[in-house]
Amino acid sequence: MIKALVFDAYGTLFDVHSVGKECNKIFPTKGDAISQSWRKKQLEYFFLRQLIQRYKPFNEITKDALHYACKENGVELSNEDEEHLMEAYLKLDLFEEVEAVLDQLSNKKLVVFSNGSKNMIDPLIEQSSIRSSIDLVISADEIKQYKPTPAAYNHAQEQLNLKREEILFMSSNPWDITGAKSFGFRTAWINRKELVSEELDIQPDAIYGDLSEISEWVEET
């Protein structure tokens, strides 16, 4: 029996590329490219820092990635523009189905588990329409170990005080699903980009195009 539904935030609940609207206002014609590069380097930097054991909080990594994205696209980032875009990351759009799905799952414990530092993830959820639906927010920054390390998922389990198989973890990020499944969580990959399955010996329990099918899966379990 699933007792807690745990959601990744960036790319799963919130559209990280909705920040592209603000990028385009500042850098017309290059905003979308900057948004794509920003997210790519954000992921690369926390993976790299985890491997070389030189941890930085997610907000600092996000800022570093923004600087790289602007440099890659040949634009100058002023202090004012940096502040504006970092603020925009605290106001990302929810994916269309998220609010309704969480309303339908109100009888379950609903949790957000993110690599985002608390000074990023807490304001993001607080300004959103799902803030009253979320029972708990867990940040990997609390132990300075990013997902997909086993230590990160172990931290989430300890916070929930549940057995691994009692937790359904959902993410749009294949690496996150692989890490959670390897740790022992039940997993549902929210494959928003219709990617092909990874060539690994660890596969999710379910694959969906968005979160709207999760309620059916939970009822069946």
C-alpha cells in the first residue's frame, strides 16, 4: 500500500522552461536558447559537484549555470538582469494538470522532494496554487547530497518514516527515477518529453506522459 506520494519539483510539477518568457524579455530572440542552456548546465553542475565532492547549494549552482548560458549565447548579464531571472525561477509555472491531480490525491500524504535549496523550493511552492495540498517539502540541501545519490533518497525516507515500498516517487527526470528505483522506492516516470527508455537494468514501475494517470495507478496498488 502506497502511503506517501513524493514528487520531484523541477520538470515534474513546475515547468523550468517557463522562465524562458522572462529570458526573452531581456534577450529577445535568444531567450529560449538561454533557457535550454541554463537548465542543461544546472544539471551538469550539480552532477559534477557531487562527483568531485565540492558541494554548492542549488541556488548558487543555478546562478552559475545562468552565467554560463548567457556567456554561451553571447549576451551580457547585468546584476539587475541576474536578480530578475533568479527571482523568476521562484515563480515557475505549474504544468497544466498538476493542480487538479493533487486535488484528487488529497487522501494521500503529498510530498515534494527536490534538489532545490530551501530558499528556492519553499518560495516556489508557497506562491503556487498547490501550496495547501503539499504536506511536506524535503530538500537534498538538508544533507548536502544531491539526488540521485542513495543518501539523498535515504534522507527522504527518514523524513517520511515509511518503508521504501510504501513510497511512490514521481519525476520527469530519468536519472532521478533510476536513483529512486535503485534505492527501493516505487517509481513512476513522468515522461513529458516522450523520451525513449534508458538502457539500464533499472526500470520504473510505471511510465506516464503526465501526472493525470497517477490516481489510477495509486488506486490499483
